[in-house]
Amino acid sequence: MAVPRRRPPLLIRPVREPATVPPPLDGPWAPTDDRLDRADLLPLPDGGHGPEDVLIDPQGRAVSGDEQGRLWWWPADAPAGTRPTLLAETGGRPLGIEVDPVDGELLVCDAYRGLLRVTPDGAVRELTGSGEVHLADNATVARDGTVYFTDSSDRFPLSHWKRDLLEHRPNGRVLAYDRRTGRTEVVTSGLYFPNGVALTPDESALMLVETATHRLLRVDLPEGRATVLADLPAYPDNVSAVGDDTYWIALPSPRLPSMEKLLPHPRVRQLVALLPGAVQPQPRRYGLVALVDGAGRVLRTLHGPSGAYPMITGVRQHGQRLWLGSLTAAGVARVDLS
């Protein structure tokens, strides 16, 4: 059964900000590797869309969700075109997916139900409710099972994420769920749509991105002090650790000059937020992921200039393959890295 959807505020509360200028995709961001336009597609069934994140679980299954609240799995070595098997139904909207290293179960950020635990056979249990978590988005799990996850907005549900970006206020935070006590604590707050998050190898810090300000941050633990590492040329989404202090970032769209020119004009942004979604500024149809190190330096970028696999929101390396998720695509995608 689908859970009730939170009603968004009718009006945004924008503040005046200086305009910014998107940097070009050049240097390490140059589109010299366009393999994302040739990715293998593993489709969702029944017209499903929106496999926002993707994970390879301990059973060797590629697991992803869809906008109907279902979780699906494919064999990791499945050929392109293979259809998945149903794992579970959350009743909400699954986003980030991680593995609990303590017991191998899945931890799922559900945009409408909070943080969930899913067993290998598909049983779903709620760890945090929608009353204490507003928009659970992406997570990372420590070796002791502590789950660090983003609560992207305390004002707007996932269905109205554009309103949060137009409002451009620090409505988000990072939370930590303690599996031993069942308690959820605030790690840091005052963030601009915090999204992807990943632990450093020594678990002394989090690598975190803010979608609204297109920034890569390092958040020291346990004090929660944030340091800006990079200003990105695209809007970032999920982050996943490779394990060697490098991290893949999914970037659903290059930055939009039209959005950034609106920042000094709060009244105009308020009017834009009331327009139908189809006439608001739209993400560019362009595939992009980046590999960065712990200092925020860009090591590698992969592109899909034609947008054959659009709006990439999830990225995960498994061996010499890269798995991709999308907020809008009809399945997960896979490319070889070699």
C-alpha cells in the first residue's frame, strides 16, 4: 500500500543570492570519453521508470528501485535487455541503496518512508519514520553498522525537488542512525539540498555533495564540520566510494545558466516555482559521471553527450564495470571501464 504523500508548501521563500556562472566542461571535464552513450540497458518491466540508484548486493545481484515503490534485481552478469525479478515493495519511493556490512541486508533511503531495512528475501522494515525524516536520499554505512544518510529538504518532498532548488535555502541535513540504539542523531545541518554521501576509508569523514550549490564537501566526524573541496560544473546527485579514497559522483545535468541568473531575483524565482513543471528550467539531457579523490581532484570523467542514458543520479563501480541509475530512465545501465 502506498504511503501518504506530504503536501508541499504552495509558495517558496527565496532569498537574494549573487548570480553564478557555470564553468565550461573543459580540462579534466572535457568530453573526451563518451562511452555513456553506448551503455548496456537492463530495462525495468511494465513501463517502470526511475531506477534512481543501483547496488551490487552480497548475492551478486544488481538491485535498484523504481518510481512505483518497487525494488528489483538482475544478475550482475546478465546480458543487456535482461528483465529483472521483483525483490520488494516499499510503498514509497526508493532512492539510495546500501549494504549493511554487519549482516548483509539492504538499507534503503525511501523519499516518503525514511530509512528502511530490506532482507535478502524482500521483507521491509522501517527504521526511521517520515515524521522524523523528511526526504531520505542517499546513505553510506560504517563498519559498525551506523548509517549516515542525507535528509535533503525539510520543506519539499521529492515530487517538488525543483522548488527546493529555486528557494535556494539550507533546508537539508545529514543524519546518523545507530543500529544498536535505534536512535537517529543530526550530524550537520544547514545544507543546500545535500544528496550523495560516502565515508572515507578510515571513517573519519564523509564526502558529501549539495545539489543546489553544486559543491563537493568533506564533513569531519563526529563534529560535523564541513569544508568545501570543489565547485562542480554540473549538479551532483549520488556518491559512491570505490574503497581507495576515490569516489564516483553522478551528475544528472550540467549547470543551467538560466537557473543561476535567477539567483539575484527572489520574486522572479517565486513566480517560476508556480509555473507548470514543463515550462520551468529543465535539466539538460546529458550523461555525466566523475571520479574524484579525497581532496576533490577530478581523476576521470565519462560522458554521454547525446543523453542516450539521461539524468544519471546513481553510479557504482563493481570490478571493471560501472553501473548507472537514473531518476527518469526506463532501466539501469552498465558500461565497461577498461
